[in-house]
Amino acid sequence: MDRIPILKMGPFLLVTIQVDMHDRLAMMLQEDLTGRIAAGGATGVLIDISSLEMVDSFIGRMLGEIAGMSRILGAETVVVGMQPSVAITLVELGLSLKGVRTALNVERGMELLRASVDESEATYGGPGSQR
Amino acid sequence: MDRIPILKMGPFLLVTIQVDMHDRLAMMLQEDLTGRIAAGGATGVLIDISSLEMVDSFIGRMLGEIAGMSRILGAETVVVGMQPSVAITLVELGLSLKGVRTALNVERGMELLRASVDESEATYGGPGSQR
């Protein structure tokens, strides 16, 4: 396995992180994801981390970077499926996942994305123009 | 990583296979999946294999078994995202993925599942009663 698959679900892209991330894999994921957003005009990215038992500062930074890159390309990012123990550790370590929105599971993440897309359309008259 | 995450998407369950499968992992996936179908009454299972570069007889049998188990519990299984090279190898090796339906990607797989659920409702008056 040398790439993390990106699944298209309507206007959203779904990534499930199941393997230990390292520099090269994280960089390839960022490249693939930004490429897919640019090519297909996705308005949202869902990143499922339900199989991660630990989120360290490396993963935290990677998630923040993905959210930042996606936002510039007009897509909101929601991190879903975080295990309770991961949330506890994050707070204890003082890692705040700045700029990253979270939701309990994929379904709630999609609701959140739909709501934020609707909102930005109502405010600015079109997707991709937020912020 | 000791478990493959199962994501709920409305009436369907989505599994992305990204790691090398071995006996114990395959058995746990089958247990988790059948448990989730029984608990939540899912009508469809999508298995994404887009990151697999090879499907051998072990994986083929596992996919067939998952489809069989799910069917008994009232859920159809669709395998999605197969790489062209995998399809070529499967045919060359004479592996037929018996009893397993396939679709090009997650979106088409969902369409297929929706169509087959609608059809079985029209024919038998309810999901879970097909075949």
C-alpha cells in the first residue's frame, strides 16, 4: 500500500486513515487530495480517523495543513470518528487541532459540511467563495 | 491498527481495505461487519479495494464470504474501486469472485445498491427478504 485512497461521495471526498502516517505518505495524501479537489471541485473533505489510537503532533499538523490547503481550494474539511481516548490525550497534551473541524462520525460530518456549504452559498452567492 | 473501520453512510456500510489482509484481520472484519449489519439493519455493504494492487484467492474468498454472510442478514454487498490490473489478473488466474457484485466506484456502487433495494422492495414488499 503506497497511497491512501480518496473516495468521491457526491460533492465530498472521503479519506479513511488506517495506517501509520509517515512524511512521504502524508505528503502524497496532501498532493492527491488537493489534486482531486482542484480537478473535481469538491466542496468538502471528510477525514475518518476512527482507527487511529493516537494522534500526535505530526498527525495533528498534517490534519491542520490539509484543512488549510483544502480551504484555499474552496473545500471545508471535517475530521470524523475520533476515539474518546484520542480526544482525552489531545487535550492533555495541549494539542488543539487548530483550524480543524470535527464531528462524531461520517454522517454528522456530512451534515456539517452540507450546512456550511448552504450557509456560504446564502451569504456569498456560491460555493468556493467562502473566506 | 488492529481493526478495519466500518463507516455508516445512511443505510449502507462502507469498508475501505488498505492493509494486507491476514486470517485474523479478515475474521475480525467479518465479525465486526455482521455485528454492525445485525445491530443497525444496514441494507448494503460497500467494500472499496482501490488501494489493493493484487487480489489473490484468499482475498477473493474473503470477499465472497462477506457477501454471503451479509446476504443472509439482508444486506447486499458490492465491491468497488477495483484497479484495471487487478481485474486482468483475476481473469488470468481464473478467479471469478463468485457471488460478489462489483461497481467502478463508491458512487456507482451506491446506485447499484439503491436500485437493488428498491427492486426487492417492489418484488417482495420489504428489504431483507430478497433471495
